[in-house]
Amino acid sequence: MGLRINDTIPDMTVETDQGTINLHDFVGDSWAIMFSHPKDFTPVCTTEFGAVAQLADEWDARGTKVIGVSVDGVEEHKKWKTDIEGFAGAKAGFPIIADGDLAVSKAFDMLPAEAYMPDGRTPAHSATVRSVFIIGPDKQLKLSMTYPMNVGRNFAEVLRALDGLQTAARENVATPANWVPGGDVVVPVAVSDEDAIAKYGSIDTKLPYLRMAKLPK
């Protein structure tokens, strides 16, 4: 059974390039993002880790911790970060889990349970370890995305999705297609017109079941 939306993430203790970390303790009362990769020193993954490093201020502004996962070891992670920082021009201050035994990859359902990668493995052996998990302060999975090896992740979309999740949780609303911060939101069906107008000032009824509103500034 895979990890589903609103499942509590596994409470695992892992080794990283920054020492031993317990995942539940790492999340704490914050939001968190885990992003995984099939192997260190690979081209697309280096650009992605670089993008995450460049967005450090954005993660901080959203009260969000980030943590990487790769199937190589701690020493490889430390060496790889030199390349990442040189490419990105930014410090890679986030930890990277050393998932050599695939414990995290399997617990988060990134690989088949019977997956086996021999010594001398290539990225192809762990091709499905290419996921993003957004985790709430309640330690529950809020959103996941999985990509193939040949398509780099769009971290602007990860930020947008995080903004949507945080806005929905804070304001008790939903966000429509292509929503960005500052855009109109969807008023929940359970909220009456009267209550919605009292909260938002006005509502725009598109359909009997689709009402839009602007959030108060």
C-alpha cells in the first residue's frame, strides 16, 4: 500500500550528511518538503538540488524545512554538495538522507518492495526515486509529485503548491486551477452565501456550486 494523502509519514531515524535525524522531529511544528533523487553526481538532479538551494529564503519565508534523499552515502553527499553549490551559486544548507538500503524509498513507496540494486548501480536502477512530498505540521502527507528521470522538476510549481496548501489550511478555502498567491479562491460549498459575504465582502457566483472570492488582505 502506497503512502496516501493525509497518511502520517513514517517516523524513521535516518543518516544524513548533517548527522542522524528523526523525520518526525525534523518536521516538528513546521511544514516540510522531501525531494528524492536516484543517485548523486547526476546532471538533472544537480540542477534540481541547485534550484532548492537558491530558494532558501522562500522556504524560510513559508516556515518550511527541506530535506533531500539520495541512494548514495553520506560522504558522497558531502562531495556532491560542492558541485551543487558551485553550479547554483548558493549554499545547499539542507540535509540529504543517505538511503543506501532503500529504507526511506520503500517506506515512502518510491520503489517496489522487491527492488534490488547491486554494487555499481546506475541511476537506472533507482529510476523511480524521483518524488516530491509536501508534509504538514501534523506530520501528514499533503501532496506528492513523481517525475521521470529525464524531466527536471519545476520548483516554482512546488512553491505554488505549498502556497496553495498553506492558504487552504489557514483560510479554510480551496484554490482553483492555475491559482497563484493574491488570486481569487474557491468558497467551500458548506459555507452559506451570507457567511461568505460577511467574511469576504462579496462573492462571485460562477455556478451554483462554484463561488469565488478575494481573501481579505
